[in-house]
Amino acid sequence: MLELKNVTKTFNLTGNKEDLRVALDNVSLQIESGEFVTIIGGNGSGKSTTMNILTGVIKPDKGKVLLNDVDITEMDEHQRAGYFGHVFQDPMMGTSGDMSVLENLEIAYLRGRTHSPFKWGFKSSHKKEFIKELQRFDLGLEDRLNQKVGVMSGGQRQALTLLMATIRNKPTHKMIKRDYIKFSEKKPEVARKEFDDIYLPALEEYKRQLKNLKHLPKEIRKDKKAEFYEEFDKKVRQFDLTKQILLLDEHTAALDPKTAKKVLELTDKIVKENQMTTLMITHNMKDAITYGNRLIMFHMGHIIYDVKGEEKQKLTVEDLLKKFDEADKKAEQE
Ligand SMILES: Nc1ncnc2c1ncn2[C@@H]1O[C@H](COP(=O)(O)OP(=O)(O)OP(=O)(O)O)[C@@H](O)[C@H]1O
Ligand SMILES: [Mg+2]
């Protein structure tokens, strides 16, 4: 779970007391693992500030940031990089223009790990996997692996940034277990037992399922095997503490409508496949309703509306505009 606890952030650009800007005013927010939250709100309402506080780009004046109940408020941006993928509106921000597509991907892949990418001498060990992922965007990026990113279009760069934010190396089951015991803040023997109590029966079940497949035709066996493994794997991956949280700050705003749609649909796919906890800021009310399973509305440094599930699905653009109007009127009266 990702949590903001009573977070306040005030900016003062000029040094004059009259120029204080309250970007966030005592904001608390809890986001469950696997939630896909869309975030809307007027210009300057505190949306980007919220994301920047989560990733450690800026520190709150007051309040705390918690990740899985661990206080990360004082942890700096680089230390947190392994937990968050952050995609901005500006396609120039997420990628390094002097480096090739392949080099950018490799660095992203290894981000937040103990291994330095330089140890690999930039010989990509994951080229095949990258090509497969790039092909899904249908932007021809897979044919330009060695080209410098600086010469590419905004849409191409943004697609690459999105991929970079989501391709963290998938840890093996062994690594997941080791990290869980190390980082879960539970006593090692408790954490180990908790893991094994799920893992061992799941492994037995998977083995049993495989045995039952023996008499089936080969083609069916292959599909079934993949299906069973996915089920088993999912159970183990719930222990993966390092699963990335995806933060999207108007990441399609600078793209042409067709490319924006493509990037957005792919975002949705990637999020669902990886069950990523995701926050997506958008000014497009329709997208905010269509995507995700929770919607949050910011207004002048406060969260004024927070809906989930069915209630969210039933929303219309008119409903949201009305909420904004009401909030504006209320603010005027105060
Ligand atoms: N680095 C900064 N220095 C000074 N003021 C800032 C800074 N970042 C944000 N602010 C101010 O804090 C307030 C909230 O800004 P924020 O960027 O969070 O808004 P937003 O909801 O993302 O808006 P937009 O939709 O325009 O992107 C604004 O008044 C903004 O001017
Ligand atoms: Mg913003």
C-alpha cells in the first residue's frame, strides 16, 4: 500500500510572505496495491506535486509518505527509483537523447538495482525481450534500436518512456522470497513461513496439474501448461515487494490524438498484465472515467472527490464538470 499522511506543501517563489502558494493542504490518501487511479483537477490544484512527493522529487513540509507501512519520507529520489516509474507530459524528460533506444531501455531495466549498467558494458542482454515489447507499440521502434533517441518524434519518445517505466526485470521466485524475508519488516522466520505456506502448496498444485496433462494432445498441453504456470506464478508474485508503481503525469497530452490513443490503450494493457499500482493524471474527463478502477479529484490543494468501482463506472463527464462547478462556487463563498 502507498500512503500519504497529512501532507502539506507550500511553495514560495519570490521570498515574499504574500506569495505563498499552498500546493497541498493536509492531504491524506491511501492507495491499495494493484489499484489504477485516475486523477483529475484544474491547473495548479496539486496533482503533479502529489506525484513529485511520492517519488521524492520534492519533500513535504509536513506529513509522511509510506510504502507498505515503511516511512520513506526522508528517502531520496534515487533510492526510491526502483519502486516508481514516472512518466511526464514532456517526452524529452524520460529519455536520454544522446543514447540509443537500446541503451535507454537497458538503463531503465537495471534501475534501482545493485548492479551498475556499466558493468554490462552496454551490451544488452535483453535485446530480444525489448524488441518484442517495442513491436506492440506499432511505431517502428524495434527497427531503430541503435538510433539516438534525440532524433525521434515526441510520440515515439513517449512510447519508449512508458516502456522504460514498466520493464523492470522480473525477479525469480527465489529472489522474491529472499527480498520478502529481508524487507517485509516481519521477523525473518515469520516472513519465511508466510511465504512457504503459500508457495509450497501452490508448487504442489502446479506439479499435480502438470501430471494430469500427460494424456492430452500436445497443442492443448502447451496452452494449459502456460495457464497453470501463470496461476502459480501469480500466487508467488503477491510477495514481490519491489513491484513498481507507475505514475503518469499527463503522459499523452503532448501527442497527436491517434498516437495518444494508442499509447493510452497500451498503458492500460501493461498495467493490467503486470497488475501495477498506477496513478494517472489527465485533463481528459472521458479517459479518467474509462480507465482505471478509482477516480480522485483535486481542487486547490485538497482531494474533494474519491470514487471507486461501480460508482466510478456510472460517472458521466457532466457529473464531473458539475462537481468542479460546485467546488469553485464553494471556494468563492469562503
Ligand atoms: N517547483 C515549484 N515552485 C513553485 N511553485 C510550485 C512548484 N511546483 C508547483 N508549484 C505551485 O503549486 C501549485 C500546485 O501545482 P501542481 O504542479 O501540483 O499543479 P497541477 O495540479 O499539476 O496543475 P497542472 O494541471 O497545471 O499540471 C501551483 O500553484 C503551482 O504554481
Ligand atoms: Mg501538473
